[in-house]
Amino acid sequence: MLIVKKFGGTSVADKERIFNVARRCIEDYKKGNDVVVVLSAMGKQTDVLLAQARDINPNPPKREMDMLLTIGEQTSVALMAMAMDSLGVPAVSLNAFQVAMHTTSNYGNARLKRIDTERIRNELESRKIVIVTGFQGIDKADNYTTLGRGGSDTTAVALAAALKADACEIFTDVDGVYTADPRIVKNARKLDEITYDEMLDLASLGAGVLHNRSVEMAKKYGVPLVVRSSLNFSEGTVVREEVNVEKMLVSGVACDKNTARISVIGLEDQPGVAFKLFNHLAKHNINVDIILQSVGRDGTKDISFTVAEDAVEDAVAILERHKQSSLKCDKIDVEKNVAKVSIVGAGMMSNPGVASKMFEALYDVGVNIKMISTSEIRVTVLIDEAHVEKAMNSVHDKFTLGDL
Ligand code: ASP
Ligand code: MG
């Protein structure tokens, strides 16, 4: 078997944990498997590097930022290879350059395009454990790039796809994918399995357990994924196309506080207005999420939408610039203390009434809904950030008692 094993920062945070990971990998290796290990930077190393950079220059050139961040992963893979060597097992660490992991040039948020597998195959052939840096890539001009925070998951899944691995295990500090963040929802429980689509929604909607692009890629290439703990031997959560058990109504509740609402008030009620508005934002690569348009009245209408909180300043500046000329609106209103709470479940497709049950759970605890958006397998509401905890618990427990 060829196994790709990815370990996050907490799993390699110190010497003891590094040896713990080394032993787990060696166990698979000694059974005769080919083992490829993907690592994140140790502990909070990436945050430390980010802070160091900002201290020197609050607005560092993105290329240099990626140049800096790649050393986090390079440190952990080299130390891991040394640990395995000290345990008497041949291992080799490789960075994005040595593998070669080709990406776009979008520094800080690059996308993987192609992975050369020859070097890795050769090393495996000579019976070495191959340890690869997560999160990083190179562009066509040989600059280092990074895949966005949490991107090591995507490195692992991409490698598993490229190498046609038999298994891809994502090790983390929790036992698997939970119905909700156990730090917020006390009755949250671990799922045995979940579909790619559900996982993709949960990951995109704020469940921090997997990088959303890793799930996208796993689905596209049919990579068999398991999320499990590096600190114990429990089974974890399997992510796959179809789950065997009868579909549950709701698999998870997620929340995302990194969101803000912008309302553009008093737009003309005419064709082309929404196009102009969102085109200004799209040109500056600003992602828009929930969109709500009011019914036109007296020749005007309002459009509200959400953006990531770190994009809100840019978005408002762009809209203000076009307020008089092309948008011809009265006012731009912003609210930052909001959060998205979402329920996700493949079972929703065939079961009406799921949304109303969620709204009832919010009503039960007196939480007001500001915006709503839905898809086939998801319902998202925008609420006050201060109400996240009680909203999450109430919604979660409403479905737990019955079907979750
Ligand atoms: N070290 C990177 C980060 O903290 C990538 C990762 O851990 O997946 O975002
Ligand atoms: Mg992660």
C-alpha cells in the first residue's frame, strides 16, 4: 500500500510529539507500506513568522512573505527526517522545490497545478520514508508560493491523488470531524463518516478541521480521506462520496465569525445595477457571499451582502469610490459584529422542514436572523456575533434530539 499521512502543527509541536509521529509512520513502513508524510510547521510557527514579518513591515511584499513562511514547514520536515534516522529508519525530507510542486503565482493563496512524482517515487523505491513540506509550492519563475492558511491538507490530498495512494490520513489534535465545534457546543459528537459535499460545505463555512480546497480535490480525484487524531488510535472520520448509513438530516453545524455585512441603500431599481455593483468588487477579487435584494419601492432598492471581515475595508472603499458616478446610491452601511451559522446535511434534499426547524431553534433562544441563504444541502443564517454560542447550541441540540 502507498499511504499519505499528514500531520498538523500541534501534532509536531515539540520533540516528544515529533517522535510520536515518527513512530506512527515507522509502524506503517515496517509493515511493508510505502509511506509519504506531509507536515505543517511546528505549533504556532506560522503565526510567529507572520508576526515577525509585520513587525519589520506592516505591509510586507507578498513574495517575501511566502519566502519566509516556507521555512516553517522546512524546519519540521528536516527535524522529522532526523528523528526517523535516530530511530534507525531511512528517511528523506523534500521541500516544494525538490519535489516539484507547481502552483499559480498567487502568493499567499496559490493553487496547485501539477506535482512531479518522479523524485518521490525514486525515494520510495529505495525504501525511504518520504517527508514533504505542506503548504508550499513554486511558481513557473521558481518563486516560492503558499497555498493559504491550513493549506497542508491540500498538499497531502494532492500528493495522494498524484501518487494514486491507497489511503490519505489527515492527523490532527481532535478525534475527527464533529457535528459542531466541541469548544462551542457541549453536546457535539464525532461523526464516523461524512460525504465530500457535506465536508466541503462545513469546511467552507468555518469548521476549521480541513482546508476546503483539500476536500474539493479529494472529491474531484476520489481520494479516500480519513481525519483522525495523532494523539490516540481511535478510528476517526471517513470522508467519501456516499455514506453507507441511512443519511442523516443534518451532519453538522458550523459558524464563521470572519464575516461582515455591507448594505448599499437607495440604488436605482433598474436592470444592470446588481451587475455594476458586484462587478466593481469582482474586479478587485473580493468574494461576496450571502446576497439579499429588497423589493423595489419608489424606484429604488437596497442590496445587502456579506464579505470576509478582512475584505470589508477594501470593499467599502471601492464602493465609496463609485457611489456617485456609477452606483448612484444614497448610503453604504456596514456591520462587522455578525457571524454566519450554518447547518449542512445531504439528507436535507429529500426532507422538507429542515430550515424551519433551524429557525425555530433560533427563535427558542431569542436570536434574530439578519439574512438567510440556502442551497440543496445547507441553510445559513447571519446573526449577531454575540449570540453565536447560544444559537449554535440550540440549533445543534434541536437536530441532535431527533436525527443528528
Ligand atoms: N503552517 C500553515 C498554517 O499554519 C499551513 C498548515 O498548517 O496547514 O496555516
Ligand atoms: Mg489545519
